[in-house]
Amino acid sequence: MRVMKWSIIALAVAAGTSQMAVASSQDESKGFIEDSKLNVKTRMLYFSRDFRNVPNGSQSRVEETGLGFLGTYESGFTQGVVGFGVDAIGMLGLKLDSGKGRAGTGLFPEGSDGRSQDDYSEGGGAVKLRISDTVLKVGNQFTALPVLATDDSRLLPEVAEGALITMDEIKGLTLHAGHFTGLNAQAQTFRDSLHLTKADVFGGTYAFTDNLSTSLYYSKVEDYWRKYYANINWALPISDDQGLVFDVNFYDTKSDGDGKVRTFDGETELDNQAYSLSAAYNIGAHTFTIAHQQITGDGDYAYGVDGGGTIFLANSVARSDFNAEDEKSWQARYDLNMASYGVPGLSFMARYVTGEGANVEGTTNGKEWERDIEAKYVLQEGPAKDLSFRVRQATYRSADGVYYGSPSIDELRLIVEYPLSIL
């Protein structure tokens, strides 16, 4: 489940445009210890879902609270033509509140008795080497590629296992090539809990100018599918406090190998296209966004085994992805940044998404809608600088059970995060 991918594309572009022709990153290395970074992020999450119109005897509510710790260590690179380094990941999740009748939020692993575990942990590491502005990392890592993206929407993130090469040798161009053999779910600790056997990915992002970039990626997930992804992102400044941003995303997915994922009728393999087009207008503290998304061909736009974040489409929001076969959806969104009104760090968001024409079991014209409201405040200074408080409320309705048979729900998340930089 992802929401608006512009920030990831912007980071990729920034990485490419920041390269200088006169010296590579490896030339400027200060050393293994000198460039080391150690960060710990603490997240407390209250998660509640109230299911509506559920059959008698079915669970009507899930509600749990947890505390997560994510520690990441990134060494620098040794000096010389080839630099060597290591990365390490340590994660711990603690159950603060739950119950047998309220479990099932996806925050914690569940036992055979239906109860959430009191705690869970996971650790991993990776070795890396750098030549010039090219980095190879082998081991456990987080990924943010449009065809393989680890999800971080619960207490602790997914972790991928494999090798990834990132090249920034040409100004404005960032290339990726990867081979992955495992992916751990957010609330599981055993290896490859998402059942990925092999995924090969390749692609990159190129910035034609500071305001115009494009991306193209390919992936092949063994026994599931092959995907193509394309993106165009264009920012058009109008004045000092006004601007437009256009973003186009496109996926082409086709079953491959055993074709373990099929269409809703269970008979046809995946062969579909998914695209979204969004336009955002910013004026001062206000941003107004409209978006359209459509799925065509056979089957839903499928993802998950290749990462819970591998859906860079505009209408993938808090609860639904609006990604059913033949579904068309529209979004209207409003963002408010209170810094312009003297309250830096405070922001609000509201959006409404509606979809129709979905081919799902029981109907060929399924409909669904979702309304999301969010408020967030980030401390700007003081000893607790960067401590953030966020409230997210989602209302989802579908009499047709469009989102994988899901009933209508009311959802509430309260999130407190504190990132601490130790080194």
C-alpha cells in the first residue's frame, strides 16, 4: 500500500543531479569509521479497524497498540579505488495492548491460539563496495524501486534479501540492477515470509532538467509475473509561490512461469495494464490534487510477493488500492501546510477516492469509495526535535466487497515517531 510516489522519484532525481564531474563519491571518502551513521527510529502505533456489515459470528473489530524500534548502522567506505563497507539492521516490536478478540491488525505475529505475540525481533546485515559513484550492496536491505519496494505501513518495515547495484556515474541518471531471493513481511521474522523465490529488477531514472524526469523499470518475479513500469514527472513553476506538478505512472503486468496469481474467475492468467495520471496545483500553503486511475486487461494489478509497496499508482491510498480488474477511479485531495500561518511542522490532508466498474467475484460493476483525513505535527527545535505526532482516519465503503472481499470499515491510526541520529 503506497501513497503518492513523487517524493521517491524526487529523491532518485536528486541523487542523480547531485553528482559532480570533478570528483566521485569514492574519491571523497573519509573512511570506514569516519563516514559511519547510526540511527534509531522509535514508532508507537495505535491501530483500530471497525468492520461494518460483517456476517454474524465474524470478528467485527481489530484494535492493537505496539512500540517498534528500528536501528540502522551504515558504515562509510574504506579509502582507495575500491571502497568496502557494511550495513546492519536491528528491529524490535513490543505489544503494548491487544486481546484475542481484537488481534489481526498486522502489527504482530499471531500464534496458533489467535493471540498476538508479546514481542518479535529481526536482525540482518549487508556488505557493500563502491567504485567511483557505483555501489553494490549484498544482503538485507530496504528498497524503494517501483517494481520492488519494501512496505513500512505498520510497526516495522519489510526487509528484502539480495543484491542491488546503484549507479550514479552520469549526471542526472540513476540506474539500478538487482537480484533478490527473499522478502520478510512486516509482522514476521522467519526468512522469506512473503514466499519470494527469485526476483530480477533493472531500470533507472533520468532527469532531463531540474523539473522534468522520467523512469523506466523491468522486473521478473519467478513463478508470478513480469512487469514493466514507466513514469513521467513534470514540475511547472508559475511564480514564487505557485506551481503545477504532473505525474504519470504506468504498469504492464503478465503472468510468468507457474502463474500463481490469476484473475478473479480463477481461470485466466494476469495480462493487464494499470495507469494513473495526477495533477497538483500549489499556491502558498495550499495544494489541490486531482487524479485518475484505470486498470485494463485480465486480472487486478497484482503485487505483494515483490514488496507491499510495489504500487506506485496515485489512487493507492490508506485502505484500498482501487486496482481491481477494469476498475476506474478518481481522486480529489487537499493539503495544507501551516508553516505559512506561523505554525511550522503542522500539516493537514484530506482526500476522497471513488471507483467503479470493478470486475470482482459476484459483480462486473463493483463500486467502492474511501475518504481519508490526516493531521501531523513535527517538532522543529529543542531536545525532542523531529518528534512527530500523526492522526490518520479512513472511511471505506463497498457493498460489493471490491477490495479482495473486504467489508466496509472505519479505521483510525495514531502514530508517534522519534528518529534519533547517534552518529
